[in-house]
Amino acid sequence: MIDQLPLLTVVLLIVAAGAAGWIDAVVGGGGVIQLPALLIGLPADTPVPAVSGTNKLSSAAGTAAAAGSYLAKVKIDWPAAFVVTTAAFAGSAVGAQFVRFVPRIVFTPVVAVVVAAIGLYTWRRPAFGQTTRLRHSGAAQRAWSAGLGLAAGAWDGLVGPGTGVFFVMGYVLLLGYGLLPATVMAKLANLATNLAALLVLGIQGQVFWALGAAMALANVAGGATGARMALKRGHRFIRRVLLVAVVLVEVRLVYDTVRLAMG
């Protein structure tokens, strides 16, 4: 696939992957940049599973790099992270089985709605995740953690964009963690969902490996850089980055949705 695309398109996709890795490391949701870029850059007749599989290859590499950077600096609740991550892997594997049934003319508007919802929620809650106040303990915490992992994992396998942010929001709103530890634990869960979906789609032959590998290198660089900046600058920086990215991507997605609807 990479040798069939114009050089400028390949370059722009690699740049988008680097930006997505950076965004994903800072707050999650790098898919709101990378997946739309693939939808725009790849030929219109590209199957949705192939778009999703290539996206997962790049995302998995960048998420792993960001997770490694965070774990070297931030202590997390490993039992809770394990439950969410395990459930997320299962949920993503199931969701990826159904991605072939989602037509592109439906897929793009769904992405647009998700991006808008993420932006609106974040904008209206400036104090989102400033402190850790756990809401559950024992069996209740494990149940909520498993539910979060299954739901967000299934979304990632089926659609993708916003999953990292969904994990962060779930850790904060459902479980009560602060934004920084939630971001770190979200990286582990998101890595599991990416790997599960990549495994399913890879077995089905729905990955452009050369293009995905090139984008993965950029995503890794962006992920490592974003994690360092987020650790240094904190909550306000994370929130501002997300809002700017969401606005820019939403404008393009709305345009693309209208273009698809008009044929």
C-alpha cells in the first residue's frame, strides 16, 4: 500500500502519526488525529478493517513508548490496572470481530460525534481529575474496573478514536483516580486493546504493514515526547492540548462527513 500512495500523502500520514502519539501520551485519544488522517489519506475504497488495523499497529507502538515513560516516574494501583487491562483486551478482541460490518459512510460520522462529545465534556469540566478520591473498594472496585475495561475495550476494537480518553474519564469518574495516575493506567489498558485488535485484524490480513510500521516509528517518537511534557507541565497543559486537537479534527471530520453524504 505504501508504494501506491503519493509521497506527500505518506509524509502527511507519518506526521499525523507523530502528532497522534504526542496527543495520546499527553491525555489519550490520539486516534482522533490518526484515524481521521487514514480515512482521508487512503483511497476511498479502502476497507474499514484495513484502516483500523493499520491504525492499531501505529497506535500500539506509540502507546507502549508512552507507557514506559510514565511508569518510570509515576506509581500506579497495579491491581486495578490489571483488572481493567485484562477486561479491555477481551473487549477489544470481541469488538474487532465486528469492525468488518461497519461501512465507511457510517464509520466517519461516528468518529465525528465521538470527537465532539469528548471536546464538549472536557471544556465544561476544567477541574476534571485534579485529585484522587477512590469511590469503591474490594469487590465493587473490581466490578467497576472490569466493566470499564470491557466497555472501552469493545469500543476500541470496533471504532477506536477516543478510547484513551474514555479510559481516563472512566478511571477518574467511575473509580475516583486523579488525572495523572489515570492517564498512566489508561496507557496500559489502551495498549492491551490495541494489541488485541491488531492480533485479530492481522490474522485476517487487514493491516498495511509497511505503512503502519512507518507511522509507528513517528508515533513512538511523539509518544515519548508527549509523556515527558505531560509529566513536566501537568493538568492544565493536558486539558488545553486536548481541546485544541479536538476542535481542529472536528472541523475536518464534519467536512468529510458532509462530502461522503453528498456522494
